[in-house]
Amino acid sequence: VSEETPKVGRVEEFTVSGDKLVGRLKELLHEGNIRRVSLQTEDGRTLIEVPLILGVAGAMAGAVLAPVWAAIGAIAALVVKLKVVVERVE
């Protein structure tokens, strides 16, 4: 039995203020088809990289990702602007 690994379809980057970060990430999660999210400083240093489980959505996503949300909230409180890099799956 072979398992096929999903391929990255496209990478999107955008800048968001720390106070809007968690809300924007939740919007992205509900859109689906996201493989990985990376938070970077404006100069490109990676602060956290979160691989997302395909098929996890809704309330289950909140429970599974609760520790990650806590870390992201702490980062958002400390950093004024972040670059969010989103890898989507085809």
C-alpha cells in the first residue's frame, strides 16, 4: 500500500499586525487545503512553523491545535508585525 504525499500547490505571503494574527489564522484554517503555516519576522527569521493535519476542521481543529494557538497568541503579543507564509495543497 503506497501513500501519496500531497504536493504544495502555491505559497502565499502576507504581513499582519500582531493583534489581528490569531483571527486571520483561524480564517485560513477554515478555508482548508493548507499544508503548513509559518510565522516570520519582517526580516525573514522564522519564529514558528506549524504543519497542519489535512482534514482537521471545525471544533476538532481547535482542540488539536490548542497548544499551538497559545504559542501563536504569545508571539502575537510580543511582535508588532509578522509575515505569514501559507503553503497550500493542490
